[in-house]
Amino acid sequence: MMKMPRIDMQATGKRIKTLRKNCGVTVEQLCELLQLAAPRAIYKWQRGDTLPTLDNLIMLASIFGTTMDNIIVKEEAGGDEKDPPASVFDTETEKEHAA
């Protein structure tokens, strides 16, 4: 069965903090740019407690001049990720049920 990648929330939080600092943006400035009521969410992202919503992730990528894929850190899936599986289905029967 195909192992699905998982998001490493702690590493993603560290990356958000690093990207923010590399851009010279404070938490307060980022809060304003994202039009958040308070910086609480940004601190939670940076600690790895929560992840940004998709709309905030799109904005972060734009602010940081990068892609969403570069912001999100994935845990190792435990397989050779260079060779994607031919199908997400394990058996022909599962293919038939999905159709």
C-alpha cells in the first residue's frame, strides 16, 4: 500500500519563522498583512501547534516570495519517493468499486 506523506508541523513552524525573519517581517507586520485580528495564530504556526489555512498559506507564499511547497515540510514517507505508484488502488477489485 502506498504510504502517504505527512506534514511535519514542528518543522513547518520553524520554516515559517525562518522565512519571516529572512524577509525582515515582524510578527505584528505579518499579522497586518494577513489581516488577522491578533498575532496569536502566527505564534501557533511558528510553534507547530497548528497550520495556516489554505488562504493564509497562499498569502504567506506570496509575502515570502516562495511556494507553498517550500513552506510545508513533509515527514519521510518511508519509501522510495522517486518512483510514484502506478495506482492508488491496491487491487483490481478496489478499482472496480471506485468506478
